[in-house]
Amino acid sequence: MKQSPRDAFETIGKVGDFSWMENFDFSQLTVEQRNAINNIADISVKDLKGELGFDWLTKRTPISSEELQVDVTTFKSLMNFIAYNFYKNKEAYKQTRDKTIANYNPKEIKADGEEKFNEQLSSSPLGLSFIETIKAVLAQTGLSSSDSATVYYMSYMMLDLFGVNKEARKKVKFQNMQADCCHSFFGSYCDCIVSDDEGLRLKSKTLYKLFNFDTKVYSIDEFIEKFEEAINTNKKSAREYFDEVIDDYIARQVSKIETTPEHTLTYLNTSNKYFGYFNCMIERISSDETIIILHKNNDLNQPILAREIEIIVNRMVKAFNDMGANFTLFNETVELPQLKTDNWYRTLMLKDADICLTKFKDTPMLCLWIKLKQPILETPN
């Protein structure tokens, strides 16, 4: 589960900026931050002295202390050393990556956008999968596994460091990769990310699949094709949209079933994006009614913008009005206050079903409720 975009953004500083060290008040550090400084300093110094064992990720005991075990002057010197070697000395990171791949991924297992590399890495000398390696690094450095931005940053950088999705040696720059990581992370809150950077696209595809994010990754040419496809999709009639819903509903490719005292919830796989937006379907059956619920995705922390709601409302208004309804376009003055108080909905009564477009309470998710007045028994002509 990801943090909200704003919470995540507030944890990220400017890439490559170490000016904060000059006036930083170390007395204001949290316990976690002290532990992170203690562990990072200890690991770095031991590595420089050649005292860091090959299996330190699994054998070293992380430092846990409420007090700083390194003085401020030493810490600043260490940060300046790291800043120089990873931002100014272009060869230092390349040499570090060469050493890491030789030690921990000598078979050079690749991801190629697939998830199987995660378990394949268990056969490496360290004996840890990719996710287990991420958890071990977080534990060793004293960083929180609940901070999604930190976890993603660690994962993105390690894809390159371990050679799973590595940048070409000639052009790889540590600072550029950090910036790409930030773009990739915040792209995971969007429908798609478009880039002409092949390295960013490949790493993003790998992590989005690994972490089960719905965001699509496109090159510019691929996006142009998808854009034209979206334009054509948005021109469909309401009848065509509902035919897509009914086709998937009848196909009944069940992914899971949940039962409560009041309802049976059946989650169905979808092959369409209804109204160019909804891509998830749930059948909710109770003793007296059957309702089909369409929504966009299962990521409850994906933000939803008023502009996004306006676009979908107006798209559906046009489709429904073309078949004789009398819907009005989105009215920001009237409907924004309703959205903020979770008291917003649009309804339409049809011959075979009642339709309600609304938003889940306390959840940033637009959904379309279709209350069936009679069972759907066969595919429509």
C-alpha cells in the first residue's frame, strides 16, 4: 500500500543536494534517523577499511541506539566523501556496480520486465530473492519499510546496482538515475508514464509489475498509438459501452469471491476499459438484488482529481444523452462541495437496470453501480 502522493513527496529531498548539512540541527533527529546515520556510517567505514564481509546483509547485527555513535564532523566528512565519489567522480559508482554484480549476481540474472527474476536471484551466492534483499538492506540501514518512497528508491537503485536492469556503462550517472527514480515513483500514481529513456521504462515496468501497480509504461511512439486508440474508444455509444460490460459479465472469469452476512462479492476479470476508464468489475449479490460495480483499480491511495471526475461525467453524459437521456454536464460550483462531503452521485433509470455514478465514501475512487432489474442470461446481439 502506497502513501498518498503528498506524504511521499514530503519525504524526498532535492537530488544531489547536500547543503542541508551545514545548518542541520542534529538534536532534532528522530530515533529512526539516528539509527540510519549510525548504521550507514558503520557500514561505509567498514567497507572503506575492507572489513565488511561478503554476507554482511545476512550476518551483520544492525545498530539500534537512541544516541548518535558518530560525531557531527565525522558524519559531514563521510557525506562529503560520498557526494564527491558518487556525483563528481564518474567512475566510482561504475566500479561499485561492477563489484556488486561480481559478488552478488555473477550469472547476471536479468529482469527484462518480468517478475521471475525476483526468485531467480535466490540462486545467487547471497541466497536472497530481490525482495528479500531489499528488506535486508532496509533492516541493515535502519530505514523504515513503511515509507513507500524509500522502499521504491532502494528497489529502483538496486535494479541497476545488481545488474538486473542496468544502465549502459558508458552513460550511467548516479545522479541522473536518482532523478529517473523519482519520476518513476510518482509515475506509479498515474495511469501511464511516457518517456524516451529506455532505462527508466524498463526499470519502471519491472517494479510496477513486481509491486502490482497498474500504471502503463510507454515510449513516445507507443503513447501516440494509445492516444489515438483512446480517442476512438471515447466516441463509443452507451450501447457499445454496456455491451462490453455485459460480455465480460457473462464470460465470468472469476478472480476471487468474498462472502459477508449481507452480500456475496464476486470479482471478475475484465477485458475492456468501460467508458474509457473503469477496468475492474465486482458482482454484489444479496437476497433481493444483484448489482454490478465498476471501478478503476484496486489501489486505494491512487489520487482522484476533480478534473478527472469532470471528464468521465461529461463523457457519460454525452453517451447517455445520445440515447435519449437528459443529463447535465459537470457543474463544478454545485458538485465540488458534494464530492467533498461524500454526498455526490448521478443516477439514471433504464428499462433493464438502474445506473448510479458516484464515489466510494472516504475513498478516492469513482465507481459506476448497475442495479439489474432481471438476470442477464445470454450475450446480447
